[in-house]
Amino acid sequence: MDIAYSAEAALNKINDAKPDLILMDAKLTGEINITQATETIKKWFNLPVILLTTK
């Protein structure tokens, strides 16, 4: 398990860690938005992504 604080960092960590599932905060910051990050994860890694958020 690992934590990334931006969408870009998440993509790098996924490549290194090879996880089975991604839990992602819908308010994740970075130069790419959450929709772009999710689409990239599905395209590059074919992994399920669960988006979470709080009020």
C-alpha cells in the first residue's frame, strides 16, 4: 500500500507498485484532473478505480 498526494505521483507509484486496486480521493490535486487520472489508469494499467470523497 502507498499514498500519493497528486495525480502525477499516483501514476508513477502505480507503475512501480503494480497494485490490484486503486482507491483515490476524488479531490486529488495535481496538474491533471481526477477524470484524466482515472482514464489514464484504466488505459495504461487496466485497474479498477474506486473514487472516495468526504464533505
